[in-house]
Amino acid sequence: MKILCWNTDNAVWKHWNQVISRGVSLVRVDTLEEVRQILRAKPSEFEYCFFYLDKEFFAKHVEDVASVCGELPQQKVVVFPSQHSQSAALRLFSVGVNGQCAPYIGKEQLTLVLSVIESGEIWGGKAFIQQLIQQSALPVAQPNSALDELSERELSVAQCVSKGLSNKQIALELNITERTVKAHLTSIFKKTQTKDRLALALLVKPQSVVH
């Protein structure tokens, strides 16, 4: 597997090379234009793009990444911001970024991140996802016909997802197997036309608001 990396920080670049799994090749570029040129010429060569968001040009880099996602929507993108920003994270996830990680992420954590993204979900860290769900919940519950298509069990699974529970936790909560949870999620995503857990949680959350 090859990963195209836009990284202008030598220390972070060195760290990435130390934590990346064996058999994965990192290719470094220094400019956004190089990223565009390479991906346009060889769109299927790189399975992922890693973008380090430098603190000095943070806001500009966020918009640069957003533009790449807009031009190449099929490309899997993971960002490594040098500072915490809720608004930047929301902006990046809204344009299709697949994951957000700390620049000095550990080896096991990075492997997990890529595994989660490969399964079709996004990675933003549990705390961030839960906070985003809570902040995005509508103040007034409104009917949603998409949820009406779900069976009683599927609705229970969807509600667990909206609470930020993992597949394993959902299985324990509902006394079913993880395999059954995955099967329910596949059906739920199709019926609600959502692509991942975050989109599903944002759809379900307003229905759970207590008045």
C-alpha cells in the first residue's frame, strides 16, 4: 500500500515513518500542487493521502484539504492537525475527510485508524464524535421518514450508535452478536441513505431530544 503525504514538518515526517506498518510505503511531497498533479496522473496508485496541517498556516491548510476533497471525492484522506479546532474538524468531515489524528499518533492507534476507515467508517476520536453529535442535535424533535423504514431492532441499534457506542457495546446492550450488529448497520445505512456512523447519529439524535 502507498500513501501520499503532504508534510512540511521534518519531525512529524520522521515519526510517521517510525509508526507506519511494514509493507506500507510513504511518499512525501512539499506542496499542494504536487498532490494534485500526482493524484490526477495516478488516481489509483495511492490508497490514502495524509495531510499535516501546520499551525502557522492552519486555516489555509484546512481550506486546501477541502479543495482536494472536492476535486477528488473518491480519495481517502486523513488529516493530522497541529492544533485542536472543532470548527476545522467539522469543516473537514463535511467535505469528505475520512479521519483526523494527532500528528504524533502511536503505531497501534494508526493501524486501528486505517482499519476503521477501510471498513467504511470515519475516525475522529470518540470524544470529538460525541461532542459533534451533541452540538448538532436540533433543539426541537422533528419527524424523519427515513427512520420509519427501520425495524424495531434496527431502530434500537441506530439509537445506540447515536450514543457513541461501539459494535461490541451495542451487542452487549442488546444481547446480540457483533456479527448481527454489523448486519443491522448495513441494512440501516441502506434504508436511511447514510454512509457512516456519524451521519446516522446526526439523523437519529434529534429524535431522542427530551422536552
